[in-house]
Amino acid sequence: LKRNTQLADIWVISYFPESNGGMEAPMADQFVYGEQFNAPTAYGATYNGGSMFGDKRYGGIHGSKGTFLPGQRRRLNARPIFLAIVVPWALFSGVYAALSFNIRYEDPALAWSIVGAGLLLTVIAGIMACSASGRWYANAEHEPTWLIFIFLSMALAFVVAFSLGSANFAANMQPFYNMRSLNNYTDVSPAKMRGQQLMDAGVIQFASGSKLDISKSMGFKHGSVYCVAPIVVGEEKLVTYDFWAVGTDCCSGNQANFHCLHFNNPHANGGLRLMNDADRPYYRLAVQQAEATYNIRSVHPLFFIWSIDPAETVDGWKYAGRSEFLVWMLSYLVFQTFIVAAATLAFAKMGFR
């Protein structure tokens, strides 16, 4: 190399055949600026084998550190962060609603199809998160981490929504829909009406003066004690005792000591129809025992949960079911946003920005 004095700070390469041991000089179009002679081509190589341009050891900006090693800074993509919040929350809301509300009561097949679709989407997200194609589709460097996070969030959302939706349906919405599908009757006199006349009754408001005749109560034990007490009006003996208040484990079974819900409340004179088919046979057996014990007759017994205001109770189930859905839906949105924020901070510490 020799300095051309006419071009300041520019070095011109000259070739002296006697100084390179007979080696052939590179052509102009083969030479890379700054390349070490007779060494593998590398941008930024130096004659003395010094640091590569951008080597982290020497303060460069394009080092060879791994994706997740501290110190490297990359921009976080806003799209997967948004999807990580919205997709699991939407899955939670959809599954919860399908399992809680009228669609499950009126069209169970459609409700379970929606639940199955949610499960399928979760499985697909898991396959994409674990497969090579999913990693390629997600832009390989940092998106796969979010894809795995989204899959895990969807799995959690599905399980929680399935549990909460089923519980809400059983505790609130199913009883409400059951009562809504039956008739309401008011001012029903146990002395004048027969069970055959009110077979479609869901909610009954009995006539003023109606009460429970605890002296003719009975219990039948089959694991639990199934307790019954006739609903009467006045003190006269009825021709047939067709209306019965029921409850489980609220009597001894061998004495007339019925003490189920509202049994001694003077304001209670209504009933909610028993809709549990599994318990009904045992209550029938308890009535048969009462017939034999007290020498009474029950032609067509109907079973009710004794209540102060049954219509208000039914409305309360509806409001409780809807309120639980709204509360859990909003709460899960807050929860999902929180864990996404936590994951974002964790990824930032791993080298993203």
C-alpha cells in the first residue's frame, strides 16, 4: 500500500509481485473494501484479523447474541399483544354465554357446537404454537412466544368459562327457564283445587290463610332424608292432600318435625314447583308413608319449595344469572389485560422492546 498524496486520506492498493510469494493479485471486481487478502470474504474484515464491524465485544451494533439474551433490544409487535388480550377474552365470553343462557335450554346441540368450536380453536392455536409452520407464520423471531402465550391463555379461558358457565346455568338460569316454561297460578285454595287441575303449575301463590300442616309431615330416608309436609288452609281435614312442601335433610324422618325453608314464616304462602326428577320418587314414597301413618289421602301429589314470594324468587334467578355473566366477563377482561401486561414486561426483560 502506498499513499497517494493528491487524494487526501485515500489509500490506493498497488500490487508488487515480488512481495507476495508469487500469489496472483485479485481483480478489481473481486476485491471487497477492507477485506483481508487471501482470507474468507467478510464485510468489515481487517488485515490483522481484528474485530468485525458491529462485534458486540467492541461496541458494535449488530452482534451475534441469541434472541433472548439480555442486552439485545427488539421492538414488540402490537398485533400479537392485542390478540393476546382479545382472543382469550372473546373465547371466555362466548363459551360462558353458550353454557349459561337460553341457547343451551332451547337448543342444546347448538350450544355444545359453539363450545366444541371454541375447543377446536384452542387446539389449533396449540398446534400452531408448537409446529414449525406456526413459528414461520408468526415471523419466527419473537412472535412464537406470543403464540404460545395466546394458546395457554385460550386453554385457561376455556376451562374457566366451562366451569363458571355450567355453574351459572345450574344455579340460576335453568331454574328460571324451568319456571318460565310453566304456568303461574294465584289465589289457589288447597281445599278446592286438585293436583290434576294444576299439573302445569310452575309458580303458585296460595290463597290467604294457607299454611303447612307440620303435624302430618313425614320423611323418607335414602341417603338423605326427603321431607314432606301438606299445604292446607284452615283447620278442617281435606278430602285429598295434593299440595306438598318439600326439602331434604330438614326433618328427622320418624317424627312430625318438618323444619325446611320458611316452615314457620307467617308471610310464606307460595310455592316453586320441584323440577328435580331424581328426587321426586323419594318424595312420593314419603307421601305414601304419611298417608299410611295419618290415614289421609293424596290422589295426585304436587311438590313445591315453600316460599314467601315465588315470582320474585324467579326474577331473582334471572337477574343473578345475567349479573354473574357481566361481572365475570368484565373481570376476565381485566385479568387477561393484567397477565398480558405482565408477559410484555417479562418479554421486555428478555430483550424485546
